[in-house]
Amino acid sequence: MRFILAPDSFKESLTAVEAAEALARGVRRALPDAETVLLPVGDGGEGTMDILVHALGGQVYRTEVTYPLGERGTAEYAVLGDGKTAVVELARASGIHLVPREKRDPLRTTTFGTGELIRAALSHPVERLIVTIGGSATNDAGAGMLQALGAGILGGDGRPAGFGGGRLGDVERVDLSTLHPRLREVELLVACDVTNPLIGPHGASRVFGPQKGADPETVERLEANLARFADVVRRDAGRALHDEPGAGAAGGTGAALMLCGGRLVSGIDLVLDTLGFEAKLQDADYVFTGEGKIDGQTPGGKVIAGIVRRARKAGVPVIAFAGAVRPGYEPLYEEGLLAVFGITPYPCRLEQALRESGANLSAAAENVARLLARGGSRA
């Protein structure tokens, strides 16, 4: 029997690579002769770069960048094994995990470091640049990133505007003519799993601002500043991004990457395409996948949904595992999902469940593989 093991990470407990290895251990205990193909995946958020390097090889580079609150630090980017594709994760330079909870303030946080990472990646002779934009600490419409890439984000005195969503209201002019010239030479793909517009009730400030430390008053200030910035961009760059789907991702960084020529794509689809997932499905009997929680958000473009939809076309059934299972995922049964299994074998505290998730995932995979062995292969 041939198993494709394609999990996402189990947040706070297992990376996608570790989850794939745990699944493999369980399958092999049940079926020592089974063929296991480890294919850890992600939806374009944190860890996507590691997944792509793990699968495709390549070189990881470290460079100095500006962290969200302006302090200097280091962050990594990668050039994949083909030598033609670079990967940048926004979270490495501008992620919310870089800001202590008590200091989170989207009026101040900047994406300048993400621009520095992109600039470093463009110093290589790559033809394609993948930027993943999950996990941001920012609400600056990507203005800091644009500044790092050479754009003029200027105040009324003609000098560069300050950092953070709180300073967007000072922007009087946007000049994109000085953007890094390499941006015109590469295919820029933006891995994004939300479709929120830049402004409005479903926009960056009102939906994501509170997660980044904004109180109600701050949310309204951020909203007004984003709207003003979008107005200036429309006037000076001829691009109306106010209602563009995905423009509100990462506090408006989706909009800024559109201005750089970027094309927003589904994170899981981009990852599966890059990994050649369809080719891996050939002659497979089952796909085992999973993530920390399966619930009502799962059908809406998350890892498991993307895998189920592609595997169905190849006629390969999918079995999913999760640390927690909540209602709402059931529509995926109509799309090819065979079964869902929670991995926690008995009631326990969250800390214990996280600590034991590797062993629990492995045991669950073993039990399911033993059941499947009774029925033989898919053929």
C-alpha cells in the first residue's frame, strides 16, 4: 500500500515535517512494507518556506532587517533548489510573534523589514518570488515594505513618512517610479488565505486590528488612515485598492504587493502546485493529512480542503487527523474526505495534549492503518 502523508503543522506542538514523520511512524508500525511518501504542506503562513526547502532543496540565507517596532534583528529567506525561485515569509521580519503582547500597537508596527527581506531575495538571479503574508503584526498597508523597496511614501514636506499605521494619515504623495527595478523582472506570487478588502467592515483594520493590539478607538483611526492612503494611491498610482479582494491581508500588505505587480493566490494551491502534488498522487492508495484543529473554517481554503479537492480528482481517498475536531467540516465529505479522527485519546489539559501530540498522532495513524490493512489497498 502507498500512503501520501501530507499534514500541515499542528500549531504550538508539531511542525508539518514533524507531523509527517509521526504519521509515517504509525503507518510503518501497522504496515512495515507500506510505501510512505512524506509531503508536509502549508497554506502559505509561517513555516511555508521550510516546507518548500524540505521538499525541493535549496539554500537558506540570513540577513539583517528591521523588526516591527523598529529594532534591528535578523531574518531568513530562501532560494529553492531550482535556483530560479525565492521565498520570503513576512512573519520572519514583520510577524506578530516578534512583538511582546504588552507592546503590540499597529499604530507603530512596520513592514519595513519585509521589504528588506524581499530586496535581499532579489539580489539573487531568480525569476519567481513567492511572498507569504500570514502572521503579521502590522496595519500599515505595506507602506514600510514599499519604502524599503525604494518607493516614495512622502509627507507634506516631501520627506519620507514615518512608520506604522498611525503615520499613514500623514502621507501626501506616493511615488512608485523608484521601486526596485527587479520587481518588474520577476513573477511575484503572494500566498494569501483571506479575501478581505483594504477598508470597510470586513477590511484590515476592523477585522484584524484587534488581534494586533488595537482598541476600538485605534481601530477607527487605523481605518481612516488606510482609507486616506488608498485615496492617495488611487490619485498618484492610478490603482483603486479600497475594495480589492485580498488587499486587506496582513494589514494591507496585500494591497502593497499588488502595487509591486504581485498576484494574490491561494496559499495551499500555491504550495501544492510547487510541490507537484498531483504527480505524487499517482498510484497512491490513501492520503493522510491533518492539522491542529478541524472545524467550520476547514472547508474554506485551508490545507485539508485543498488536499481533498485535488485528491478527489485523482480518485484517492483522504483521511484527516486533528488535535481538536469541531463541527462545520462535514461538507468536505461530499468532496472526497473519507474520515476524520481526533488524536487525543483521553481527557487532559491542553499543555499535556500539546506535549504528547507527536505520540498521539502516530498512534492514531497506526490504528487507522491497521483498519485499512484489513480492507486491502484501494485497487
